[in-house]
Amino acid sequence: MPASGIDRVAVITGSNRATGYAIARRLHGLGWSVVSINRTLRGEPWLHEHLCDFTDDDSPIAVADDIRRTHGRVDAFVSTSVTRELCEVEDLSPARLNDAVRINFTSVVQTVRVLLPELRRANGLVVLLGSHAGSRHFEGGTAYSATKAALKAFVETLLLEERPRGVRSTLVSPGAIANFADDDSPDKMSTDSVARCVAALLSEMPEDTAIGEVELRPARIPRPQVSGLDRLRHV
């Protein structure tokens, strides 16, 4: 942790809405300085916002490098940006697959790579938002499930490589989240609840502990369905 009087800096992707925004707001309330990487801006003064096109391989690298120069330190990196590309294999064009890979996986790896020097200096933490879909597959979920499964492999490899240098990484794998403002389903977790879990990892994890993966499940579940995306809500 940084010395007393120095703000902890968290870099968060996808923090302009839904779960990412809830995490950013939670960390800000705990005294963190929040640097936001998004495709659109919210315009809130407490968010240090940087625009990024996650479908462009060079954009995350350039933005991360700019953050290194502008903010000078990074204590945590949190990735929540995602495209939920859902279609059957016969309809999965190369362009749609490539966008899913770039947004959900490649941009994450490249941003972490560029921020590693600052994360090492701060004995920092990396928290990536995965999904139950990474291990519980469903019809139409090839692009989404495959990219979330790739994040799991990346987190484990990153932990093995960087733990000796002081950087710890965690995959948070949630089930169903009420990510839209009009979603009041009792069978989903709220974005604020997920944010509390992520903030606890960043703010309260003992320094002699590395948590490789955390699974979050809704406390309530709907009646079982036989197939498809609804199946993810039952685990």
C-alpha cells in the first residue's frame, strides 16, 4: 500500500456504466483516485477519464501509456469492459469474433502489459471481471464464453509470473448481474453488491495473501430452465 497521505490510484475499464461504474463509485467513496478508460465519457469531475477504442489493438496501449505519464502511479487495475456477442456458430462472422476477442481479451492483456511497471512499484493488484460463462457454456455463447475462459488462463499465468515481483491478480467470476437500470430481478445480484466485493479485494486483502479466483452467485435463483443463457442463473 502507498505511504500515508498518498492517494491509491485505480485504473478501471468499462467504468462509464453498470458494474464498472459501481466499482469506480465505491472505490472513490473509499478514498481511491479513479482513472477511467471507456469508449464514452460520463463527464463527472471525480473520474479521470480517458477515451479508448477497444476494437483498435493500438488504442489500449496508447491510453495505458498516457496514464503512466499523466498519473505517475497505479495501485490497481480493474477490467470490466465487455461486449456480449451472442449468436450461434454459423452466424459468427470473423468480424464479430475479432471484436469480441479484442474487447474482452486482447485489450485487457495489452493494458496490463503496459501498466506492469507501475503495478510492480506499488505492489499492485489486478482484478479482472470474468463470468460463469467462462466455464458454464451455453448455446450461442461461443465468442462470449471463449473470451471469458481466456481471461481465467491469463489471470493464472499473470499471477504465476508477477507474484514474485509483488503484483497479485484475481479473477472475479460472477453469475447474473442486474446491469441495466430497469432490471429489478430478485434473481440477480446488484451492481453495488458486486462493487462491494471487488472493493474489498482491493482495499482489504492481506499483503501476504493472493486470491486467484472469486466466484459470486446470486443468493436467489429462478426455476430451472432446460438450456441456453438462462442456465447460467442456476449455478
